[in-house]
Amino acid sequence: MSGVVSLLRDLVQIPSPSREEGPIVKYLTDAFETLGWKAVREGKNLYTELGDEGPLLLLNSHTDTVPVGEGWSHNPLAAHIVDRKIYGRGSNDAKGCLAAMMYGAFAAFAKNPPKGRVLLAATCEEEISGQGLEQLLKILPKPDAAVVGEPTGLQPAVAQKGLLLLEVIAKGRSAHAAWGGGVNAVSAAARDILSLSNVSFDKSHPALGVPSLEVTQAHGGERHNVIPDRCKMVVDIRTTPTYTPEEIIDLVSKKVEGDVEVRSKRLVSVDTDPDHPIVQAAVAANPGAKPFGSPTVSDWVFLRDIPTVKVGPGDSHRSHTPDEYVTVSELEEGAAFYERLIREYFERA
Ligand SMILES: [Zn+2]
């Protein structure tokens, strides 16, 4: 079994749902030191710096996973290998990326080191947008470019949609249903929902297309015999860099009768110029790769002023599912890919 495979198996066998990363960080601290790296720990985040001088490249992935959940036919914490697939929670998202990054970075600096510095950071609480990369960046030197390790089949994502969550509160006036009168907030909400289904976005992003907007929750009324005076809707909007959150909030406000409140606008959309050296390096490291726009949110949101690609071994569709896996060849190719990416970047930076 290759080193990267046994590292990943160890990582999968240490459960690390968000907020419970302590044991895996302890394991990784030892693993960094075994590789000859100085391991620096900040909270539940861990990093090391490789190389002495030159541009600074951040390689980041996360140690936490979503909970194991139901429906597995393989033991989710055993990392059994069946038909060259390594099964387990986090194998694909994103412990495989982390293990491949570690091996890729180690190989890059073991002999013929590139003229640059790599900051390799294993961060916590990505799945809950918590105290991970966003906190660590406050104390790290600012990188010239970054790579976020997430399963993309080694295709570089050059843009990522953001998440804007709005609440629309339809208001009415209650009355006894038998007597009538009053103003029905659920009926008002229905008009708002229909109106929101007609929102169209005309400014398209080259990699992401247009934002999407869905009313995903609606709750109004408490009793069958009372005309409801309030109905709350939740609107899930996947944003692109072609609109500011404020523009979209304004657009929604003009479409609805209800009051619009912002539940979250922290997870912004991000993109990187496809001509930037970090994108070119990612394509050179995987010839034939096609830069694409990713609909899923990651810690890239906290790197918005740093040219970044999101790329790693595995398949995003397997993330958060039962029988999550990464294949042995994806993992080994991932490690070789990250080594090439590091070298290609410093030749261009
Ligand atoms: Zn992930």
C-alpha cells in the first residue's frame, strides 16, 4: 500500500465531525513532524511552511466531515478498500485531498525544491463555516495565490457560487376564519412566491452562468380556524460575482409585498482570472483540464482577494452521501497532480 493510501486510511479511521477535530489534529501534528515539517497549531487549525524564499502559495483543505449519517453498506470509519475504492466518511470530502496535498507538497520539496514557499494548512469547521480558515488567515502572511483542496476530479474550479439567504415576511391581520375579514398573510405569501418564481437574472458570469433563486421554506398560520397574520418564507439564492448581494436584495424587495430580511450574506461568490498563473499552473498540471464554475460553497469564500483555484481528487457528487469513497488511483494521481501544480506555479509566479 502506498504512503498516501495508508495516510488517508488513518485519517478516515479518526472520526472528525465538525467541532470534534481534536484527535485528527493531534494525529496530523505527528504526521507533519514525521515528514520533517514544523507543525504550527492555532486552535484546531494546523499549518506548516515549506521553502525559504519566493512567492507564497497556500495549499488548504479541511479536516472536518459531515456526520456519518444513515444508509451505509460499508463501515463508515473503517476505510476498507474494496475494488480499489477507499470507503468512509470524509474519504472524498476532503481527507483524500488533504492526504494528496501533503504527499504532493512533500514530494515537491524532497528533491529539486521549487523556488517558492508553500503554506500547507489543514483547517477545521469547513462544513459549518466556523472557526477554520477564516480565523487562521488573520495570523498567516498573505499568500500570493491559493489552492483549495476539494473533490473536483482534478478539474480546476475558477469560480464558485455564493449563498445569499433571505427571509421574506408576509404580514396580514388575523380574524376568526368563520367570520371572515382580516388579511390573510398566507395568501400574500403565495403571491410573493409566484412573483419570485418569475425573477430573471440577465447578467451572466462566464463560468457560473446566472444566479439561481428558490423559495425553499414557507411557514404561516398556527390554527386551522384563524386567518394567519404572518407567513415567513426562506429564499435560497446561489449568487455569482456579476451581482452584489445588495443588488439581489433590491431585486427581491421590488418583487414582493412582504418585508425582506437578510439571514446570511457572508458566503460570497468568488472567481479568479482564468489567465492568472495559478489557473494556468493547474491546467498544466492536468493537461486537457477544463476550468469550470462550481455551484458548491467551500472555504474559498474566505480567500476572495487572493487568486485561487479549487481542485482535488474525487467527485463532489459523492460528498456527504452514504458509501462515500475515493479510489486508490484518484488519490495517487491527486498527490502527483499537486506536486506538478506546485512546480508549475512557481515557474510562472
Ligand atoms: Zn469539503
